[in-house]
Amino acid sequence: MRRKDKEIKDKKEIEMILNEAQVCRIALSNNNMPYIVPVNFGYKDNCLYIHSAAEGYKIEIIKKNNNVCFEMDIEHEILRGKSACTTSMKYCSVIGYGKAYIIDDYEEKIKALNIIMGHYFPDVPHEYTDNSLKRIVIIRVELEKMTGKKSGY
């Protein structure tokens, strides 16, 4: 990271950002062409869990190239300066890298869906129909590296 003064080194603080973020953007690459998509997610034990239809472009890419980059950010605020060059942004963000694996095992899907749903609705019991479980897959991203950044504080 170029700006070491903005780097977040504490893993607990990085995980706080992961737990607060509402959207995760995953970046994939197909034949050297980048593709980025916002997704719903859950985080547990150094893995991201992402809900997906069983078919689609991101699944096609992952089957060929399972390298993933992701980004999440929270607490956005424009900090207006006296000029354009002194205007800035306040935020906390995490960027990470990992390997994506497709989960289609019934029991593993339920565990992963509980992690995803728990991210958004922690105090609500979750139930899934057999029909809905058959139509989806879960993408598990095993994280290899994460960096955090804080600006405007």
C-alpha cells in the first residue's frame, strides 16, 4: 500500500469492515478481460460466502479461473475542500484476494446460506425450500490476503 498512514493493519478492524459492509464487489477475469459484480455475502473463518444462481457468467468464469479479488467499503462521506484539489472522501475499505470454489452440496449450502443470511438478518431464523436449494450454488472464496484502508479520519 502506497499510503502507509492510511493502512489498517489490525485484523479485527478489517473484520469489522467486512461485518458492516452491505455489498461486496468481486472481480474476476475471463481471457484477460476483467469482470466485476456486486454481490450479497457472508464472512466467517477467513472465507467469503456468496449466493449465486447455478448458471451465469460469473460461474462460467470461476470454472475456468477461480482467482478472485474483492472490495468492500463503509462510512462514505465527501469532505469538501476549499478547492477541487483539496476535496476528499472519508471511508474505510478492504481489498482482498482469494480462490473461489463452487459449493453445490446440500448440507454445505445450508451452512453457507446461514452465514450469508446471518450477515444481513442475525436475529431471524432461516428456512430454505428444497426447490430453492436445487436452483442455487454458493461460491466460497478462501481468502489469501486482505488489506484495509481508512481515509478522512
